[in-house]
Amino acid sequence: MIFIVILLAVVLLVAGFEMLLVLGIPALATKTIFYSSMPDLAFIQKTLGGINHTTLLAIPFFIFAAQLMGSGQIAARLIGLVRALVGHTRGGMGYTVIGGSMAFGSVSGSAPATVAAMGRMVYPQMRSVGFSDKFSLGLLVASAETALLIPPSITFIIYGWMTGSSISRLFAGGLAVGLVLGLAFAILVKIEAWRTGVKSFEKSTARQKLQALLDAGWSLGMPVIILGGIYGGIFTPTEAAAVSVVYAILIEAFIYKSLGFAKLVEQTERAAISTATIFILLAMGGVLAFFVTLAQIPAQITEFLTLIDAGPVTFLLAVNICFLVAGMFIDPNSALLILVPPLYPVATAFGIDPIHFGMIVTLNIGMGMITPPFGLDIFVASSTLDRPVMSIIKGVWPFVAANIIVLMIITYIPSVSLFVPNLILGK
Amino acid sequence: MRYLRLAERVFLVTVFLSMVALFTLNVVAREVGGTFASQLAWVDEAVRLMNIFLVFGALGLALEKGRHVGIDTIRESLPHTAKITLRKMIDACGCIFSAYMAYLAFHLVLFVLKTGQQSPTLDLPIGWIYMAPVAGFALLSLRYFLSLISAIDRFDSQENEEEVPAAPGTRS
């Protein structure tokens, strides 16, 4: 019976229905067919009950801050700083893409937006120092994946809300995992630069570096407020998010003078709409999660796994495959909303740490987004950079391979994910 | 339609900026300390309430601007007639689904108001909170309907996402 509902959802998804309908219509159908004794009004109550939560307020605020920074000067100046520091070394433009994507991705939280921004800023220079077309494209697409991992990450806020795990811990773990992934990509850049004899970019003098640092000055306050504020015990993540909006408005308006009243109104409206598109999915997903629990699907999965004598190792492998496939076809938030409710209770039953599980899940979804032939980011890069899908697919393979290695490390060595959160926040 | 759109935008911008201001004020008050902070205990609940109205208030505009998430690669690569038929089917389903949700939400408003339940710190009747989905799904249903009768084009005239300025000092 449950298969009819899943089939309905898949048909709607493939036909290109809005995700809110892909989640909402099957949820409503489940209620009407299988739980007809439940009052209809409970359906609405479930949609609203889930999203009325202080933790989730971090999402509109971080989206708003990101919108202001991305459309203004803060993000651009942070990337300028990364470039001045590492851009001049051999293969340095490659490191700039990785570091810049982390800086931009961390403020924008959106992989597609990161591909678009970094692509426009550094793609021509990567080509001019001698990186091949396919390597440059592959690196741009793959680096954007760090946007999901480096804090503040919307994906982690949603995961934390669904599982009741600490957002601060998830952010700290994401920072570590994001850096490991960045390091893996940097090794690929190093090998490629050495193999193909990429030229180094013009030297940047100490003076230019200092200038870039001064240019970035106020922008650097942003990570200080967010990370310093949260881990210094001054703010909760939600408060840090609200304060970062005020900081972004003040800096962009009064220091960089790039934000007038009309632009503020425009950016506020854009941020409000982005918020709505995420929250309506959370609302619909909340109902779906309720039915997943009601139908005792996690218990059935655990029972099945015990029956075939599968341990945590096999379970995690299966989790990797599920999330990877989901990540290829649907957006990160929907993938979480669909797969976390049935699988998370199973993971805890196997004694897997919630933070560790969050890292595995998020890394997988990110990897799904860049995996050919369907990964969403490949198509985004193709349209924003105006390059054929095939050349991006050719370029992205080495990064997918590096990603698989990192994923295996993260999956089977829990301390990689847990070391930083335990160090900063104690056990 | 023009006035509805203007009203929606004014509403969203006002609510969002007030949320930021209130929440930040709350943090500042707490850091400064004193009795002022404890008088602001209602802020958390108020901002959560405003967020719900923000979210539902933006549903309609989001559809009109083609901003709702969906996987349209397969649909958009279909031959013309099939593509148009499918788009109309989505509009029809979306219109009916959201109208039904608005209808359910409206009944919930009436039901909860009758129970006389009050919110914890603001002392508002809790039923009013469900006016957000009533309005939001109604606005969404309206947009699906307008798209169905081709009064708005939500598929082909999508906004270009994220304008990104060049980094200072980029030598391009």
C-alpha cells in the first residue's frame, strides 16, 4: 500500500510538479486513504506545528544576510582576500576556487549560487593560467558543494530541527568535514598543476596582500560574529543569524555604500520569497514525517536489517547509496525531509552518533548534486557558465572519485566528524 | 492584481525587517541586562508568529516568479504540446490542492477560536495563527489559477537569480 503513495510521489516528481505538491499531495492522499478516521483539520495543524520553532528562525535570518552579502560587497571582498593570499602560487587559481567557494558558500549557503558567482569571477583566469576547460569546470562545480558543509549551513539547521541535535555541534562538525573535502580537492589541483605544467599567476606583493586584507576588513567581522558569537557562548545560532543581518545592513549601507533603501527593499523581498520556498517544504515534509512514524517504517527497516543480519557497516553503506541517489534527483532540503525520518531512528538504534550521521547524510546529498549524469549542479553550471553539459560531466569525475574517498573516511572514522565539536563544546 | 502584488510586497518587507529588528533588540537587551530584558519575553513568540505569516504571505509571489523548487528538466525537454499539457495539469492540480488546504485551514481557524485557547506570552487567541495558511494557500491557489488560464506566465519569464558584482581588485 505504501508503494502506491511512493509511486504517486515519483510520478509527480518526474512530471515536474513543484516540490511542495510532490510532498503535499501524497501526504494528503495517505491521510485520506489510510488514516481516514483522523480529523482533516489535524493535517493543517501538523503543517504549522512543525515550523513554529525558534531554531528554524535561523533560516530566514541567514538567508537574508546571505542575500545582502552576495548582492553587495562583503562576499566579493572575502573572495578577493582568498585570492590575494593563495592565487599567486602554482595552481593557485585552483586553490582560489576552493577557498573562494568556501567563503562565498558559507555566506550564501547555496551551491548553485556559489557555482554562478565563482564561475563568473575566476573561470576566465583559470583558463588563462593553463588549466584545461574540463578541469576548471569540474573544480567549480565540485567546490560549490562545500556550501552545504561550511557553517552557517541551512542543511544542518534543518537536520538539527528534524533530529533535535545541537546546531552548534553540527556547524562545528561541518567545518571539519568541509575542510577535509576542500583539502582533497586541493590535492587534485596540485596534481593537475604539476602534471600539465600550469603557469603561476602574477605575483602578489606583500603590499597587495595587505591591501586585500584591508579591503576585506569589515567583511571579516561576519565570520567573527557568526562563529565567534556561537562558540564564545554569546549567541544561539538563531541570534547570531539575526545579528548578522543587522551587521550586513550596516556595513553594506554605511561603510561600502552599496545598499540604498530601494535595494534593501528588493533584497528583503527576495529573501522573504526564498524563505517561503524552503519553509513550505518543511511544512509539507513535517506531515510526511508524521505519517512515516505512524506507519512504523523505521521499526520495519530495523527489523528487516536484523533479519538479514546487517550491522552498522552495511547499514551505513545502504544509507550512503540512498542519499546519493536522492541527492542526484532532488534538492538537498527535500532529500532530508524524505529520508531522515525513516532512517534516523534506525541509525540511533545502531548507536551511530547523531552529529556523525548528519555529516554522512549532508556530504552524500552534496555529492549527489555533482554526480553525473543527473546531478543538479551540473545543469546549473551548464546554464550559468554557458558550457555544454558533456564537458562538465567529463571534468567532474575525478572530483566525484575524491568525494567517494572522503565519504568513506567520514563514514567509517566517526572521530573526523566529532573531533572538532567535542574539542570546542566538550563531550 | 497590481494592487494585490504591491500589498504583498509591502507586507513581506515590513514583517521581515520588523522580525530582524525585534530579535536583535532582544539580544542587545539581554547583553545589557537589567529588568528591560525580562519585559521582552514576548519577542520570541511574536517573531515566530511573524515568520509564519511571512512564509505563507510569500507563497503566491514565489509561484508567480517561478521560485518554487521543482525538478523541471524532463518536463521542459518534452515536445511542445506535451509540455504545455503537462504545465496545465500541474496548474490545475496545484489550484485544487491549495484551495482545499485553504478551506481546511479556515475550518481550523473557526474550530480553534471556539475552544478559546490563548497563546503563552502574547495572550492572543491561538486560532488566528491559522489565518496565515488560509491566506497563503488562497494566494497560491489564485496564482495557479491565473497560470492555468494563462493570465500570468510563471514558466518562461523567470527572474535571473543572484546578481553578483565583481570582486574589487579582480584583474579581468
